[in-house]
Amino acid sequence: AGMRSQEGGLAFKIYQARFPGKPLVVTEFDNGSLRVTAEAKAEQYMEYFRMLRHEPDVAAAFVYPLQAVGSSQEGLWTASGGPTAIMLSRLANRAF
């Protein structure tokens, strides 16, 4: 499911409708694909953060790439050259 689909990144809207006016926390989101580069994931994460910033009642959102699939270390935040450095750099220099 994609970032802008009701089954994917917009699933929180179900809870917005169910609990109007209540602050929501997106407890985890991730692109777990091993076919997507760390740079592309960082861009996707930043796009999702930007999108959520304009959503009423979304108080926080957390990226959840804490486990690697199989023996790959690509998705791990602790992996050297993984998305951590890219994301931290983009977050530190964000325009929003």
C-alpha cells in the first residue's frame, strides 16, 4: 500500500474520523523494500513528514526501520551508510 492510500500512509484518517479532535500519533511507518535506495527512502520519509505536518490533529509520527529483512543491513538505522545519516541531515536542514 502506498503513502497516499487509505490502506497505507493515510490509514490514520480512519482514526481521525472515529475520534475527531483527538491528537493522533503515527506510531510507525516505513518503506521496507530492499529495492529502494536509502536516498529514495529518505525523500519518501520527508515527503510523508511534510504531508503529515498539514494534517489536523496529527501530533507526531515515527519512522520504524529497526529490523533488517534476512541478512541485509540496508534498512537498519544503525547500518553504516544507511538512511540514518541521510535522514538526520535532511531533518536538520528541513525548511518546515
